[in-house]
Amino acid sequence: MRLKLGTLTLALAAGGALPALAQTCTPTAITPYINVNGTWTQTSSATLKTGTSAIFGPQPVSGGSWSWSGCGTAGAAREQTISPSVACTATATYTNSCGARSTQNFTVGVGTWASVKFGGGGYVSGLVFHPMTANLLYARTDIGGAYRWNQGTSSWTPITDGLGFGAAESSYHGIESIAVDPNNDQLVYMAAGMYNSDKADARLYISSNRGDSWTYVNLPFSTGGNNGGRAIGERLMVDPNKPSTLFYGSRTAGLWKSTDSGRTWAQVTSLSSTKMTAAQISAVGSAMGVELVVYDTGTKGTGAATQTIYTAIAPDYASVSGLTATLYKSTNGGASWSAITPPVSGYHIPHMVRAADGVFYVVFTKDAGPGAGGPGRLYKFDGTNWTLLKSEDPNGGTNFGLGGVSVSGTGATTRIALGVTNSWGNYSGQQIVQLSDDGGRTWREIEAQTPGVTASGWVDDVEIDPANRDHILHVHGGGVIETRNASSATPTWSASVTGIEETATQSIATPPAGASYLFVNSAGDVGTWVDTNLTTAPTLGPGLGWSNGIFADMAWSDPTYIAGSGVVNSTGVGTGYWSGDAGKTWATFASLPAGATSNTSGESSIAVTARNNFVWAPANSVPSYTMNNGASWTATNLPALAAVGWNRGYRLAADRRNSNKVYAYDSGGAWWASAGKVYVSNDGGHSFALSQGSVSANLAPNGWWVTSMAVNPNVEGDIWLADGNALYHSVNSGANWTKLSAFASVYSSNSWPDLQGASMVALGKAKTGSPYSAAIYVVGTINGVWGVYRSDDGGATWARHNDDAHQFGGIGQMAADQNVYGRIYVSGTGRGLLYSN
């Protein structure tokens, strides 16, 4: 008799015994993959737009059998296509060839993430056209990642929101250079890292699908996407004839070369082997280093590396490396270099472009920028001779420099677009964009005083569309401006910022349900705004111009009353303002509390208890309260904050169910400082007592920016606190605190976390039928996975609210809507405000 059990055949002889089992069947690990919008990602969670589909495709791909349940899955096929109408969880079960089973859950959210409309709001530092494919254009920014132009929707698509740009990767939202392969319009490279140093802390991102997804390698040098001179370049260039060869002009470590499509890099020591030290970098502030690379070729795809290459050297790197010139040339693919004597010395070369006839147009400017001051010069260079085409010199109180340059055509009819920097275009004839259609012999101004458009002084990159010479764009401090009729005697210009959202929010405050506005946004550079519509730019604010909004709050008993703080950037002086009609009109406070004028960093908060009554905690200061709308102030009894090496402050929160209660949270200020503490006021924020329960809880010390406190607006004394490492809950006004076990920081080799366990908490409208009176949202890490998590049952269970495609370079601020369940407002790193549906 023979029985077959799985793959084991047992022989049973009459009167015989079963043989001993010689092996153990081990379950096979499942690797989860989800395909959304045609892209496979190794992940077990995703968020789909309503009405769209996704594919589950776990691995292994052979050798066993699959079964499914949930989310509309069925049958035994390994790949399952789903189109759920609501959030759901699918379970895949894999039975391997020896009979062992393993399971994998897939969680799917249904909804969207979208940007709150502002429009630009930050510095776009460079524009890069693909030279062969019409309308394929990339924009890089200093703190907000990168974008790709979508011709079909006439808008910009963010391409750095997903994997590779999470909470531990926020510094890579500073993009220093972008390069495209002229032979392959799908391939794009991006060098990222916000600040230069003597460390190798930058990345090269590589995409084979125009930025829809990225892989990356670590670069052996630093980059400075948000340093001075960030529009200089492009520093990264692909050899058009042999595209596996790339050069990179680094800020601190000379020129580098890759021969394997950016995977590995070697310093071009034939130019210089110098790597700047920390002391040398500190001495110059923002190192400029090797500023750009230009290939001298009119061909592409020959297979043989381009031999003639130019590279520009900044004065700082020339000085420390002993190089004798600011421009060098190689005629053997970089094996050796010879100095080119420039027509002016001691200048930066922010841009150098080659016309189709082999003539170079080279910008020299004294300052590095942004908004570089002069003197500035534009020269034509034929490889031997220099011809001066344009000069800018300080004159009569102005100090204009030259920035971007772009050319179209050849010879005597070459079109040249030239950016004049540090110019605001605020009077007729003032230069912003100069255009020449005769190779630089004559010039005319084509932008100044265009109705409705004001460039913000930083015209550091200008591009002529290679597919349409009448289409000219340039960057500035608020985004991108373009004209599509440059040949007209009076070209028309308009902002091209739809989809670009680069404001840097410092705080978000949401009012009670039914208020006439959605939230108050306090942001860097653009000030404070009251938003009433997510799809149109806000119009209600104090109107202080170039200013930082720091913090704002409103009276929940009367949300038409709003109090805010900020700083006017031109003077650096702090200010405070209020509105009594939901943001339609504003006035400044008659006086300010101690510390508010000079302590203008973001570690500040305000808690409004009633109309005309609030507590203000400026950074590094003892909070004060007013009972007469800022006519006078009285200091609270909260302790002064000890210095820890950077700014700190109290986080204040008003109890919305009892106006006498105000809570103050001192996070300790730094991870090495004293433990965090909570103080409680029962007299409207006039005096506070230490919560001994918070002392017993042993709250982790942490910086302001990774901590948060929120009060349930529906229940008195119900407080949630994120101390950077964990989440805590008090149901008795801070007397006692319970630590929730779900959240935990992730550490590697440092004393501080790579991923914060819980850095932000907000409470919004509850899900219908839920056992807790509010939906709780936490930015943090569960089981090693960072994200936004939501609980509908008071913290007993958690579900991820975002997904891998919506990382936004980390989340710095968050508030929850009181009208719509599931809606939160978050600020990504330089990505403006975003909201969930």
C-alpha cells in the first residue's frame, strides 16, 4: 500500500513501521508588491483615487499556490486586480510546494491627496528642458523637491513626493541639479541634498520613467540645494554621445565623473584632488566649488565619449585648490585640463550655454546669488576670442547682476534671453529679461512693467523653449514666469505655477465645525493667510508683504476672532495682529508681550481662550497673557527656558470645552536636554501648575519641531501628546498620562532617531458610529514604518492614513478638519499645504 502525502511518499509494508520524517516544511516569506498607475512598488499599502484600480502582485512568482480574501479578490491567481469603493484589506495566502502556508495583508485606502492652492510661493532654482522632446520640462526647487511639466493639463506634477522622500529623507527635497539624456527622454537624473559640508551626504536619484519613480545612490560628496548660488549650473551633465558618462561639478570636492550611468563616481584628479575641509567651508559660508559642466558637441548617440569639455571654477575653490583660472577646458574627455584666461577675474560663472554653431555664451557675475548683485558681464566665446555683449554695473543705488542665459539659433540672428538679477521691475525700463535677436549687438527689455506680473528679483535661470523660440520662461523667488509671444513688441507674461506649491508652513489652526473658513496658515516668506477655499489662492490676511507667519489661533466660542504672530522680514522685527471678522480686516496689537519683538523663530505659540483673551509664548520667552486684545500684557508664572543650543519654546493649547483651562508643554528643547513637562492652568492661562503626572511619565526630551500637543475639542481635559518618541494620553487635564505602545522611534548609529516614533498629533471629526468622539491622527512610526496613522477608537487600533506614494519629504505641521471625517491638512518639506480626502 502506498500513500502520497504532499511531496513525501511513505511506503507501508505489511507489518512494517513508518520511516522517520527527514525534513521540516518551512513557510515561504511573501514579498508584497502593488501596481498603482502602471508602477510596481514593493509595499503592502496604497491609496487609490476613487474609481481607479490597482494590482496586487506578491512574490514568489512560482513554485506554490495562492488564495485570496477581501478587497474584491478571488480565485487562485497570484496577481489580483481590484477597484474598491471604500478602504479595505486583502489577505494573500501562499502555500509552498511542501505544504507550508504564509500570509500577507494588503491595506488599501480610497481617496486622494491634493495640494491646497496657493501657487508657487518659493524659489524655483532651475529649469531643464529635454532638448529633443517637445514640452518635456523639469523644475528644481531649493526646499520643495522637483516637478515635471504636464502639457495636457498645463500644470506641474510633483515628482518627489513618494518613496525615497520620507521623514528621514527631508534634506533630499533640496535639488541642486537635474540632467536629462538627450538620447532617451524617459531617463532623468537628480542630485539632491540641501546643504553643503565636508561629509558625503548627498544622493543621485535616477528615474527611467520621467520621475514617476526613483532609485538612488549615495554620492561621495555633499550638495547644496538650499545654499547660496543654488541656481548656478547645471552642475550635472550627461554626455550626449556616450550617455553612460556623467560629470558633476561639486561644491566642496572638485569635479567628479561616472562611467556607469551614475552608479559609481571618481574624482577627476587631473583637474584637482582638493576636498575642502569643514573649516574652509565655514570660512566661505556657502561653497560654490565647480559651478558647471558643458560639453562642446553638436552630436548625440555616437557611442564615443565627447572629448571637448568645459568646466567653470568658483573663486572659493580656485583659491583653496591652487587653480589659476575660473574656466578650464579638456580636449581628451577629462584626462587633462588647461586653463582658459577669462576676460574678467574673480567672478562667478553661473551659466554657460553652447549655440548650435559651437559659439558659447558665458555669464560672469560678481556675486553668487540668489539675486546676484553685480557687476555682471555677458561674453560670447568662440573657443579663442571673447566678445563683450552686455554689461551691468552698480549705478545710482541699484546693484543689478546677471543670472540666466539661453540661446536659440545661430550666427548673426542668434536669439539670446538674458536674466538681470536683483532687479524688481518696479519702474518702466528697468531690466528683468533682456532679449537680443541679433547675437547680442542690440537688446530690448521684454518683461518690466508687464501688467499683473512682478518678478521677485531672482531671475537666475532663463530658458528658451527648444521647440518654440517664442516661449521663454524664467525662475524667481515665487516660482516661474513665462511668455509665449516673446517676438511681440509687447510680450505678455504670466505666472506658470499651477501645481507648484512651495510655501513652508510653520503652523496650521483649524476652527470649529461650521466656521466661515477652513484654517489659518502661518507660513514662511508669504505670511499669514485665512483659507476659505482649497482650490483657489487665499486672499484674506494681514497684508504685511514679505513676512513670516509664525503662529495663529482662534476663539472657538467665536471663531471670527483670530490672533496671530509674525515677523516682517525686511526689518526682522516681530509683530502681532488680530482680526475680528474671520480675516476680512486686520489690525496690529497696540503692544507686544516680552520677547515677541526679538524672538521671531518658529518655536512660538498662541492659545486663544475667548475673544480678546489669549496667551502668547514667543520663542525662548516666558509666556504672557492679555485680557484686552493686546493693550497690556502680564507675564505668566511659567519657568524661563534654559538654553540648549538652539531655539525652544512652550507649546500652548486651550481646552475648547472649558475656557479656563490652558495647557503648556515644554519639550525640553533637545534630545540631550531635560525631560519634557506639562503645565496646567485653571484660570485662563494666567497661572500654571506643573503636572506631576507628566513628570512621572518621564516624557522624552526633544526639539520643538518633533513634538506636539492637541486637546480633544469635544471632551474637557482630554489631551494627547507626542514627545517625539511616543504617544501619550491624559483624560484628566494632565493629572495622569498613559503611554500608548504602538509608536516607537527607529535608531541606527546615532543617539537621536532616524525615524521619530510620534512627532505630531491632531484630532478631527469622528467617524460615524466610532466609539471615540474624535478621529486621532499621528505622524510617527509603527513597526518600523513611518507615516500618518489614524485611530477611530481612542488609540486602541491604528490604520495608516497616507501611503508610500505620499511622503512629501516628511511632515512638519498637521491639523485636522472638524467638518469632514478623514481630512487632515499637512505641510510637506517645502511642499506647501496638502490635504487628504
